[in-house]
Amino acid sequence: MRLLFYTAGENAASWLEAVRRAFPDVRIDGWPSTFASEADYALVWQPPVELLRSLARVKAIFNLGAGVDSVPDLSALPRNVRLVRLEDAGMADQMAEYVCHAVLRRYREFDAYAEQQRLAEWRQRPRLRKSKFTVGILGLGVLGTAVATALAPFGFPLRAWSRTQKLSAGVETSTGFSELDDFLAGVRVLVCLLPLTSQTQGLLDRARLSRLPRGAYLVNVSRGALIVDDDLLGLLDDDQLAGATLDVFRDEPLPPEHRFWHHPRVTLTPHVSAVTLVEESVAQIAAKIHRLEAGLPITGVVGREHGY
């Protein structure tokens, strides 16, 4: 068996070391490689199109991340080859921690108390009724389900929307774009966990975000391009939205001149809500390759028509 490995990330050495430990008796080639056409499997992150087009006989291509928007051109992949994304691999716990923190920070109004501290103002704010503090989750995949499970013990009403019908215990679910506006209308905190596809690019524009109740809050931990930045900023400036916690952006690193950096109603972090863990990810990939070699089915295969 022969593997082709490529990552555009800065931690290539860590990935390669973990891959070699997982496959001690396998030939592993980097890119560029004259042996790409002979690879049985490819492990890639943000691969050049030329690499994808060179894969003549691969059985599967493994994306070293949960979002396959890092693959530049799905049409360049061999038609009969499976593209496989990471599932969880240590990301679910991190995402649940991040989102729970953001939701509780908003619910308990810690930003408001921080401002009162700055002004040396001692004043207890009236508590918000938890029964009226509905949290809505856009996307109910592996990470969305983990977030819903983590939020459940706090007692907030939970709603979730997904493109196709999915069920989750204790969560009111909506399905399809025809139900999206009604879903948004009842949500006090919107958590975005959708993949970036042709259908979700710019999904949260002024019209959609305006469907949220006045004073609603946004948490985006999926992809920055789902949001139209200027529309979000306009709604924050107009007091339609109370604030936003943003971990992902259209351009990363976020340009220093971007208004998000200094907007008083924006809390931002540098794409750290769920960092890909190398050891866990390689273990997951290795297990799937062993299943494929044994002729067994695997999960995480990307549907080309939907992009995830």
C-alpha cells in the first residue's frame, strides 16, 4: 500500500510523524511526487488542483479537516473516488465547550457586568427567564449534535435546523429552506454550525438575520463566508442584534483594518473553537483505511452534490 500526504498547514511535520507511526510498513510520499499516480490513498489539506488531478488510482482521498471547502475543486477529483472528511476526532468536546461558554456569557450578561465594572457601577441586573431564552443551532451534524447535548442540562429551550430531516432528543427540529425563516423567528441565540457550500455561502445576510428577534445574539463557529459581514455590522449598529461571538471569518487571518476587531458588540477569537487534533485524526483515518482494505463500509464520505 502507498500513501500520498500533503498539507498546506504549518504543522506538516506533526502530521507526517503521526501518519508514519500509524502506518509503519507503508510507503508514504509527499507532494510533489512522481509516484502520485501510484498512491492507494491520499491524505490532504488545501491540496493544489494539480495534486488532485494526478491521483489516477486512489481508492479514497482523506481531507485533514471536517470542512471540505478546503478542497479547491471537487470536479478535479476522480469521479469514482470517495472523498472522506474527519468526523469529530476530538473536535466535538472543544466545540461544545466554546459554544456553552458563549451562550452562558450572553445569558448571564457577563459583557454588561464587565462594562459596569469599568464604570465602577454596582447594580444587579434582572435575570432573564430561561424559558424565553431559546437557543437555535444551524446544522445538526456530529458537531451540532454534540453542542445540543452539551447545552441540554442548562435547561434552555433548544431548536435546530438542518437541510435534511434529523432528530435529536430534547431538540425541536426544522428541515429545509422553506422552514428556515420560521426557525430563526423564535431564536434568542443563533449558533451556526453549517458547512460552507454553494447553498450556504452568504446565507446569513441582512434579510435572514433580520428574522431573528430584536436583541438576538449570533455565535458563528463554522465558516466565516456563511455571513455577509457588512449586513451583520449594520444590524449590530442599528441595535437589531445585541452582539456576536465570531471564531471564523471570510479572510483568515482577519485583516487588521476589519471593523470586527474593534466593534463594541463583537467578541472574536482566531479560529480556535475546535482545533483539529493530529493524533485523534490520524487514528480515525487509519481505522477507516483498514476498513476499506477489508472491504467494509465507512462513514464520513462526502456527497459531491451537496459538498459535505
